[in-house]
Amino acid sequence: MPHESFQPFVLFGRSHQVVLALTVLLPIALSVAARFMHSQLFERAIRWTLAVAILGAWTFWYIIASGYGWLDAGNALPMDLCSWAAIATVVTLIWPNQKSYELAYFWALAGTTQGLMTPGVPYDFPEPRFLEFSVFHGGIIVAVLFLTIGMRMRPYPASIPRIVGWSVVYLAAAGLVDWSLRVNYGFLRAKPSHASLYDLMPSWPWYLLDVVGIALLSVLVCYAPFFIADQLLRRPAT
């Protein structure tokens, strides 16, 4: 691929800003349209379109990565947290249910959002990796926000221990793969090479403690709007 034809990626540059803006505005527009239409068929069409977009971007990554020889043990397996968030999101889009929704909600807003804010891509729009990363990660967040705003799905207090438990499962699985293959899924063995929040943390392994603390805080922050709403409405959360 002629990389010289693409500009280097600029963090919070124009292309990045457009992606971030669309990630917020698109689910709001879709939610308003779904509520206005009052049509299960229209809602289903949105859900399936989002699922196809996420799966399509994921498939596109494997096609271009395989074609250009970018695939290796460190990126070929679905062992990064965003992949698990994508699976939970697609399952919920196709078959709306509470258990997969809450996994998608917390992993997307606490994890995938961070990835979208600091993309690990070398080149800017319209380089294929920029497009794939934006559609895949942005699609996860758009879908979760649509499920929450448009379909009125939400987490509950019981969701918190479940997401913590499943996150521990993810960490154990990623850690096992990292140890077995000497790779770095979940950034458990080293910080990411691109600019990210990890740059503000201490060196390995101490930054892992910060990651756990930030993850727990993020879960509480993501649940806070529903907790506050329940208190204001004096409605017992179940």
C-alpha cells in the first residue's frame, strides 16, 4: 500500500473530530427516528444495519491485514477488550437481552470509548486502517447508545457485580494468551506504543493497578446517570 499517499494520523485532528462527533450525533438521530416511527420493523432494521456494520468492519480488517501481511499472533485473535465488546454488542443487536446488553454497555463506554479517543492507527482518512478502526469502534458505541436511548435498555445494580465478574474472566483469558504466546492483548505486558492514557501512568507492572482502579471507577461513572435518575424519580431499581 502506498503509505506516502496518506497523511499521518493527527490526534483530535479534523478527521478524528468528525468521527467523534458522528459517534455522538448518529445514535441520537437514530433514537429520535425510531421513537418517531413507532415501528418494530424500523427499529429492527437499525439494529441489523449496525450489526452488519460492526461485523463488516471486523471482516474488512482481517481481509486487508491478511492481504498486506499485517496479521500476527498479537492481533489475529479476538482477545482485546473491544472485540469482546463487539461480540456482546452484536449479540444484543440481533437478540436484545439484558445480560449481553450490560456487558456491551460497560465495555463499550468504559473501554471502547478510550480506544476511539486515542486510536492506534498510523495514517489519517481515508487510509483503510483509519476507516476500519473508526467504523468498528465507533459502531460499537453508536449501537450501545442506540440500545440505551432508542430502545430504553439500561443497566441495574445487579449489573455491576456481573460486569466486574466478566471483566475478571476477560483479564484471566487475555493474561493466559499473553503468557502463552508472548503477546500483549489488553496491554497487560506493556503499554501501547501510541499516545494514550497509559502515558500518564507509572511503568509496568504498577500501571496495572491504575488500570484496575480506573476500570472500577468507570463502571460506577457509567452507572451513575441511572442511579441519579432512580433517586430523582424515587423509583426502586431492580
